[in-house]
Amino acid sequence: LCSRDLHCLNHVLGEAEQGVLPINCPCIISHLKEWEKVAQRYNIPFHHIPDTGDTATREAAITEVLKQYNPELVGLARYMKVLSSDFVGNSVYPIINVHHALLPAFKGAKPYDEAYERGVKAVGATAHFATADLDEGPIISQVWQAVSHREDTEDLKKLGRGNESLAFATALKKFAENKIILHGRRVVVF
């Protein structure tokens, strides 16, 4: 599933196409019709599920699409729509999300603005299993890099996109290679 920002999706599809990432993406789902062109580029079926404001209807449509493909995993490639706790809690498929910050810090829609205001010394991204509790799932992968007072909010966002892509791809790779053991709220990664 993807939204406006496609850096994570493009990264993992490119890595998969090159044989670096051992995954097969059976379909792309988005509330934005314009991303069908990305699916066509990679010859992947595309499903447009518009956001009408009715979460239950949107999630029911997503569920129906997933039933068609029966994936081993659902990847939220910067899917910026909150999934209900019912959807996540009742999913028969594990869901991996990427968050644009080092969780648990800077949750919400503008983490880079918060990070800048607080004078952070590192920016990063977290890939985690989605749970019914928003952005509270077991952490699979985190990527970070040092920053200084020289970077402004836009610089932090640019650095963050690379971190997000790498954290997401790393989590998907570890999952695909069966190198993850979920142990309570923790993930053991080999």
C-alpha cells in the first residue's frame, strides 16, 4: 500500500527487480490513481481504492483485494492513511510499516519539524510490525544518521527519505529470508 511519497515503494521494487531483494510484489494498492503508472512500469496489478472518508469501506475494499492475492505480508510503503485497530488486529497477513522517525520519538505527521525544533543530533526511520496500537509494534529495523545544526527541516526530510527506504527494504528482506523471530513485543533479527 502506498500514498503520496513513493521513495520506499520505488526503492523496494527496484531492488526486487535487480534481484537484491528476494520479494515478489503481487499488487499495489493506493488511494491515489496516478500511481498506476508505477505499477505499469513494473508490470504489477494496480488497485485504486479512493479515500472517501469512510475508513470501514476503504478497509473492506483493501481486504477484498488482499484475498485475491493471498500475500505472505502486507507492506505499508509510506501508506499515510491510519488503518483501524480492527483492520490491523484482525489481519491474517503480517503487516510491516515504515515510520519516518526513530520510534518511539516524534510520532505524528510532522516528525522532521519536531526533530528540528528539538535540535536532534540524528535522524532516522523505523520499520516495524503494525499492531492495533498505532506505531507501537515490534521494531524490525532502524536506520539513522548523524546531523548537526547546519541541516534545516528540508535537509532532514531529504535524509529521512533515504533512511525510510533502507529501513523498509531491510525489514522486508529479513522477513522474506525468514530471519525474524517475533518474541512478545520484541523482534529477534538474524
